[in-house]
Amino acid sequence: MQQRLFSAAKPTGELHLGNYLGALKNWVALQSQYECIYAIADYHALTVEIDPKELEQNTINLACDLLALGIDPKKSIFFRQSDVPEHTELSWIFACLTPVSELTRMTQYKDLVQEKKGNANAGLLTYPVLQAADILLYRATHVPVGEDQLQHLELSRIIARKFNNRYGDFFPEVNPVLSETVRVMSLDNPEGKMSKSHGAKSYIALRDKPDVITQKIGKAVTDSNHNETSLSGGHNLLTLFKYFGSAERYQYFEQAFKLKKISYAELKKELTEALISFLEPVQKRQAYYDAHHDEVRTILREGAVRARGIAQENSALIRKRIGLGPRS
Ligand code: ADP
């Protein structure tokens, strides 16, 4: 029997190449190795202030994008998190097992508290508890993670152990699936990562049209000192070329970069072409799903039925263990 893998994406804005190389490319590939359960994490999206109309729009757009990238509802369970309310129920049960100190020491939480100058909502604190519930509700054994999520995954393991110690073995050990991790840097400030929160100039969105891609790559920051650290704009463009350009041309540019003879104009031109041709078929499929929202909603609904099947079964077993018993 295949091992079960869980992952989720937040519908908080448009997807970019950082999301693709850092996470979603792996999602597609992992479908042939695991029994995959992929969620659109709309409960998680509520930790940021988000307009209801925008949340609705982001959710359907993200579903279209993921299907366009190759998430296959015949192979994987693909659904919307809030269609399975057992996620939040288990999150409450887990919150009662989690020491507050474990949550306040999370790096991501500490960064957010600083960013929000003390105005962070409680959802940001308990976010990793909901993540633990997302994974463990399905008794998943594998989670694909970038390095930024390793700490949260460790917390899921701690919570599972606490539950098992108190109520008897139930949850499996969760293991990270560490694929080749690519950290894509921002195009306009390569010291930060390519991110929605750094604005549209920092990223190439999966929905960017050829003229926008040409403009953004044209304006991308490069450097004259050819420094090989990942914080160099030139190196970042080279990294992007590695994943989207031809191997032969990558070798040529990499060699020229090492010899400090690279022409960034040439690299930018070929990178632009490579990105446009990679995104063209993806955008064609996006356009198809954009025009067929009913079909996408049906896919999500059918996914939710399958997810609820597993969730309700596990939830009943969990309720029994902790003394809540069956729902009357
Ligand atoms: P954003 O920073 O744009 O808000 P998220 O934090 O929602 O993106 O990230 C979603 C997923 O995409 C995470 O798994 C994260 O590791 C990955 N990811 C985001 N930005 C990058 C990046 N610049 N390089 C590599 N992976 C990234």
C-alpha cells in the first residue's frame, strides 16, 4: 500500500515561480510515489486580513492553478480545507495538548509578531496546531516541506507523541519529504525571497503574460561583482535558467558566470524566452479552468467527499479515545 502524504496551499494571492520551484513542482511529481492529499488551506488564509470576495476569488483561482500545473484529481484527493470541519475540531483537541511555550518560540510566529508590532492575532500563534491537525487527521506519514516549515513539522511530531502518550498509540510518525530545495530570490531585491509580501515586482506570477515577464526580467537586479552567493541577483537569474532553460545553455551561462564574462542581457533574453514557453501551456490550461469554474467546483466537491470519508472515520476514533464519544 502506498504511504500517505499531505500538503496544503493558502489562497492568499497569486502563485509565483518561488512557490512553483519551492513546493508545487514537487506536489505534481509526488503524486506517482504517494497517496497524496492536497488541500486549499482557506482556514489558514483567515490569519491575514482578507476581503471575503477576494478569499472566494483566490480560492477558485488557486484551484484552477493547481489543476493547470498537473494536480490530478484522479490520482490525488484535492479539496478545500473548510469543506472538512474536522480539521478545526482536531485543532482544538491538539491546542489543549500543546504548551504555549512551544508556539511562542516558533520562528515564523516571532517574525510575524515583529512585523505586526504586537498586533498579531491568536490564529497566527495557533497556526502550526491547525497544520498538525491537517496532517494528522489523515494519519499521513509524509509531508513535503521546505526548510522554512521544518520547525512546524517538528511540532506536529511533538503533538502526535503527546496524544499517543496520553491516549494510546494512534498517530504515526510524520516524516519530511525533503526534495531539492530551491530558494528563489526577489527580482528587485535579491536579498529577500521572491514573495507575495514583497510585491508584484519581486516575482513572476504563474499568470503573468509574456509582455509582463519580459518587463520584469528586463528590470531584474543583477550585479557586476558576480558573487556566487544566493543573494546575488545575477546568480538568482542563473538559478531560474537552470530550471527553465536548456541544460546545454545553462552550462554555457554557468561557465561564463564563473569566468565573470557573462552577458546579463543575453541571459535575460534567453531566460525570458524560456519562462514564456514554460508558462504558455500552463496558462492555456488555466484559461480552460477559468472558463469552467463549475467543473472545478465539482472536482473540489468530489475531493471533499473523499477527504471527509477518511476524516470522519479517524475523528470518530479520536473522539472515542479522548472521552467525547460518538456524536449524538
Ligand atoms: P509567499 O512568500 O509568496 O507568501 P508562501 O509563504 O505562501 O509564499 O509559500 C508557499 C510555499 O511556497 C511554501 O512551501 C514556501 O516554502 C514556498 N515558497 C514561497 N516563496 C518561495 C521562494 N521564494 N523560493 C522557494 N520556495 C518558496
